[in-house]
Amino acid sequence: MSRDQRRVPIRNMIYIADGPSDVPCFSIVNERGGKTLGVYQTEPKNNFRNV
């Protein structure tokens, strides 16, 4: 999608995700000036290793 077709520029986006399938979106949003946040459940204790 071209920049002029976007309602919100990527640099103004916050992307919140919870899994490995979100990594490509993380890359694009970070690369273009947006902010990303990865979330995970704290139980079981090693669950964060899967994200």
C-alpha cells in the first residue's frame, strides 16, 4: 500500500503481538519508525522462550 493510501502512517503505529508469526510485522513497523511490543504469558515459567 502506498503512503498516500494509508490512513495512519507506519511511524505513528504501535504493533502489539504474542507470537513468532508476528516477527515479519515487527520488522516492518520497526524499520519504518513505528513501535512494537511483544507480550507473553508468565506461566509456565519458560513460556517466553517460545515467543
